[in-house]
Amino acid sequence: MNFKLHTNPTLAASATRMLPNRWDFVAFPLIFCAIAMAASGLHQTWAPMSTLHDHSVSLDPANLPEYALRTTLRMLAAMAASLVFTLVYGTLAAKSRRAEKVLVPILDILQSVPVLGYISFTVTFFLALFPGRVLGAELATIFAIFTSQAWNMTFSFYQSLRTVPRDLTEVSRGFHLTGWQRFWKLEVPFSMPGLVWNMMMSMSGGWFFVVASEAITVGNNTIVLPGVGAYLAQAIGQKNLAAVGWAILAMTVVILVYDQFLFRPLVAWSDKFRMETTRSSDAPQSWLLDLIRSTRLVHRMLLPAGVLLANAARWPLRMPPPLMPRPAMAANGARRDAKKLGDAVWSVLVFAAALYALFRVVSYVRTGVTASDVGHVFVLGAITLLRVFSLIVLSSLIWVPLGVLIGLRPKLAEKIQPLAQFLAAFPANLLFPVFVIVIVRWQLNPDVWLSPLLVLGTQWYILFNVIAGASAYPNDYREAAANFHIRGWQWWRRVMLPGIFPYFITGAITASGGAWNASIVAEAVQWGDTKLAAHGLGAYIAQTTADGDFPKIVLGIAVMSLYVTLFNRALWRPLYAYAESRLRLD
């Protein structure tokens, strides 16, 4: 008797889809390796504080893989916190006129206050939060790295929200999208290309202060966490050039790894959010993104999370009235009068709070500062302001044309991207020996020759934002300019410069604030026992922080914040308003 087995083709196909394919066997080891490394690093954060003393940082290169892992995890944790901060803070600042009056000046101040200024007041808090645990020191370090990452991301997101094309906003209203839906379906996608490039810059910029954040010295207290930054600080202190070379190699490997596994996929993924009706033929590519898309089992495992996020973006939640977009706030005469009264009351409250904060700062500073000290600090601030402005202008003349060249050529951007990340991540601390030796050998003026250190780490904000602006520039606009034979200087003046101007302003503001921030390590440098200091506010804050003189630290930070706020209000903010009102891609 013959039996014939009949199979259901649908069931067979369904079973086949549940089986892994050859790409799954490549993706799964990568995923398991990432999870294992993250678990190993997180486990060490719960160790007792005594382990930091029992296992001090060693310059043995064999320890660098572990140090690189722990530094990378800190930077990724800070990046995650920065992204959440960006979405919340940038949205409030962009959508609420009253909140903007407070949040934007605060952001101007926060991005310019030196990281060591934060560390001075936060290390004690985090150590008390988790007494006797390494986690407290880890959180203090992550917070310090966060302060070097968050501000430019927030400025980029804020600028994108303020320059969303009006026709797209009208279309979203035509589809009756709620504020929540419009945020996730229009505003976040529109901001994504610029935000991804600023995340890249933030990750690289975090290396600039990772030395200060992993080797913290405030007064007589010293906390050293295992990491590339602490390794580098010890190598510089011991004048060990071989160890410095190993630290540079470790940084290079880490940058290449997170470029390939994080930012290259993000750049390729965000390209679909470009605002255009025609598509460039050479879109950015990522082998990892292509690998994940080619998998069968991994793709199915990730699918529920994608469906959940998509459904969450479609929830018909409505934003509260203060968070409604500005064009929707038009009202009749009575409502307009009530709004003016509310604005006046809000302005009075903000002014009163500012006066109270000023009173408290003055009261505290008076306990350890004289009137002559105040005048001296204002002079030092003016010197640093001149340095910052001059170097930002020079950096703009160099990097704007190069940024446009790179941004308009995705294939070139793929090749330049890791190099730019490495140069942006390269800590100026590593150039201290060169500058100190050359200045001492040739008896040069530190006030002049230490100045370039201010922008070595911050000039990249301009480059990365210009690249983001050029890469987000609609391809159909470029084709229209080519059809009308617009070339040369006319092309720059009428086509490209207006298109990238909002991005450039964002980069210039964050570069300026970063230069003020960097002045604390750039105006006072050390190589072994040789110390050089330029006249400036950064050197003053560095010295008072090392001395643990908190009234003078507060004075230095307050004067720096005042200079930054006034300068931004006099120059950058009017240019921002011009870019928002006259140079939107509508």
C-alpha cells in the first residue's frame, strides 16, 4: 500500500520564514558580543569604591581594550541621556514662546560653562547618591561627558523645529494630525539628518573632555576611573610618549568601530528623510544596515519593536496649548489681550528670578572676592572673547567651503566621515607636549600660540553642521539651479549659502560655546613639570578649580556666562532670527 504525504505550502513557507538564513549567522554573533561587553562593563559599575584604589590605572597596553570598553559605554550612556534631553528641551524651547525666553539663554550659558565647573559641584552629589559604590563616580563622569554632548544636539533640533517648511506644516494640518503625530511624523524626521551629524560630532567632541571627566581633581579629592581618558592623563603626566601612542591607537580603533556599527547605519537610514521630490543616485550606504535588512530571524525579532514604535507615533495625543506650533496660536482680540497679559506676567517672573539668582551669586562671591578681582576677571573675559571670535571667523572661512564640498557628495562623505570623527575626537591634550616644547624652545608668546588650542576640538561643530546642511539640501533645488545655469559666486550667494545658513549658525553658536568651554584646558597647559598659561578667563577658572577656591570659580563661571549671553544676543541670535524668517526651504 502506497501512502502519499500532502504538505500545506502555506505552513511550509511560514516555517521557512522562522528559520535563520546565512545573514542571521553573521548578525547573531555581533549582537551577542555587544550584549556581553555591555553586561561586563555595567557589572563593574556596582563594585565597591575600594576597587578603584586596589586596581589603579596601569599604562600596560594590555589593559587598553578593557579601558576602551568602559570609556565607550560611558560615552554611549551620555549620548542616550543627551538624546532624551534634546527631544524634551528642544521641543519646549521651539514650541513655547514663554519657555523660549528662559530655555535658550540657559542653553547658551550651559554650553559655555566649563566641564570642570560642573564637576566641581556634581562629584560630591553623585558620590553621596551612591555611597561607597563606583556607580556614583561613574554617574559623575557620565554627567560630565553629557555636558559636552547635549548642547549642540539641542541647538540642532531646536533650529530644525523652527525651520520646518510651512507647506509641510499646512499639509499635516490638512491630514488633521495631532501635535503628537505631527511631532513624530514630520518634525523629528525633518530634523533627523542634522541631528545625526550633530550626534556624531557630540560623540567625537566627548573625547575632548574625557581626560578631565575620568581623572577628576577638585581640591584635595582625586577620583580616577579606568578608561582611555585616565590612561591618557597618566601618560601625559609621566611624559610617556609610547603610552600616548597606544592611547591614540585605542581611540582610533574605537572611533572606527562606532563609526561602522552606529553612525554609518544612522547616516544611511536618515537619508530617507531628506526633503526632496527627486533622489540622488549615490545615497549613503551601510553594510551593517544592509546586513540587518537581509536577515530573516533577526528582522522578525526586531519587527515587534518597530510596530510598537510606529503605533506609538500614531496615537492621537494632543499637545497642551503652550506646545502647539506658533502659527496655530492666532486668536481673536480678547484672547490676544489675555495672551499679552500672560506674557507680561511671565516676563516679570523671569526677571525677578534672574535678579534673585544674581543676588545669590553676588552674595556668595563676596565672601572670597574683592572688587579688584572682579575687574581683573572682566578683563580676562574680554581677552578670551577676542580669541574666540577671531578663531571662529577663521574656522568658518576654512570649513564652510569644505563642508559643502563633502555634504554634496555622499560617496566622499562616507570616506571623510571616519577621518573627520577622528580629528574631532583627537584631544587637544595630546598636542600639549608639542605646543609646550615649541613655545619654550623658541620663547614664544603663550597668549598667541596657545590660542589655536581653543578651536582644535570645536571647529568641527562648524564642519559637521555645514555637512549636515549640504547633505539635507533638496536635490531638486540643485537641479533647478543647474538648469538656470547658476554658477560661481552667484551659486554660493543665491543657492547654497542661504540653504546651509541655518545649519551654519547652529554650528557657529555651538563652536563658540565649545571654544569658551575649551578655554579652561587650552589657556593653561602642562607637560610633565612644565606649565604654561595664557592670559584669559579659562586659565583663571582652571587655576581656581585646582585650588578649590569656590567663590572665585563661581565668579569666573558667572562672568563667562555673562559674556556668552551678551555676545549671543548681540550677534548669533539676530542671525538665527534672520535664518528662520528669510531662509526657510518653503
